[in-house]
Amino acid sequence: MAVVAAPERAPVTLAGRALGRRVPQLLAGLLLYGSSMGLMMRATLGVNPWDVLHQGLQRHLGLSMGAWVTITGAAVLLLWIPLRQRPGVGTVGNVLLLGLAMDVTLRTVGAPGPLPARIALLALGILLNGLATGLYIGARLGPGPRDGLMTGLHRRTGRSLRLIRTGIELTVLLVGVLLGGTAGIGTVAYALAIGPLAQFFLRHCAVTPAVPEPAAPVLPERPAGPPSQVGAPAGPAAAAEVTAVPRN
């Protein structure tokens, strides 16, 4: 009776394990990002510049806030074409999930009445937004449309990322205010806090590609010879030779 060997399972590679973490982290980051935008909106103390634009568009053209998040994300993605930017999984997920998560949050979370409760909700929204930024960027599966626009302009113009990001945010904010969007203390708080928060969380959430440690170098064997030439030679020259060998 012949014995059939069971097929060997393919080993789980380091890249496979990293991808198994990156996709759930990306999804969690995008959903949390959209939810945090909804919380800041519910605080009614001012929102980030892009949501000021979305408010203005909603005021004049209707549709939900989440719908405008999706529409503007797709429109910005079209600007990648002349910049020769390539979208990733995270880019597409950003367009599809942020607006959905924001609308769900706006439907389920009511606006708090007292000012201290609104301030607390705003602070929570900004904190969660920083965490979400670290999660979805740290997954390394593609930037969001707005981040890609910034990096694409930086690559094509040679201007600093800080200058380009500031220019984009101010332009969007100005257009949003002119359309009737709400800018307030929350807008300023977001602008001041999101950079340090994102940097802090990204430090802990970034998925670093695992690189195996290089094997220790194998020193060549000494040729056989007289006792004085086998092993470590004697005298000052011997000491110099021994100290020259790297230690692992």
C-alpha cells in the first residue's frame, strides 16, 4: 500500500505577515479618520480646512457631508494624472471609506449642548484623527488623494512640502469660507495639533519592512604550518592582528 505524503505548507513569509497587518490597519485607520471628522463636525466649533470646503459645497448644492468628502477626494485624484502619481490600495480606500464613515458618525452621534462637552468632543475628534493618520499612513499602502497631491506637487515643482501643504490648506479654507463653511477655534486647534499628533502616532504605527539580519562573516581558516604560524601569532604583530578582527 503506497503512502502518499501530505503536501507541505508554504511557509509564511515576513512580507506575508506584514501584509496581514497592513490591510486591517489601513481599514481601521480610514474608518477612524472618517469617524473623527464626524465628531469634529458635531462639536460645531470649527473643522479642518477640507471640511470647511465640504460644508460650503453642501450649503449650496445639497448632498451629505460624506458624499462631498467622496466627491472631492475623487476630483483631487484626477489631478494626479498630470503629476504622474500612482494610486495604491490605500488611495482608493480613502476615497470610498472616509465619507461613508463620516456620514454614519453624523447619523449616530448627536450634538452636545454645553460648551465644555463640545470642547471635549472636539479634542477627542482631533486626537482620534491623529491616531487615524498614523494608522493609515503607517500601513504603507498608498497615500490619500490630498496627501498625494501634496507630494506630487513637491516632486514636480521642487518646493518644500511644508510650503505646498500650507498653500493647499489655505486655498481650500478660503474657498470654503467664501462658500459659507464654518471656520472657528476648532480649525485653528486642528491646524496646530494634527502635525505633532500624526508624527507621534506614526512613530508607533508605521509598519517597517522586516529585513533579516545579515549572517556573521565567516573568517577563513589559517593554513596549516609550523606551531608558530598556527593560531594567533606571537608578539606585538599578533596583538595588532587580533584587535583588527571585527567582533560580532
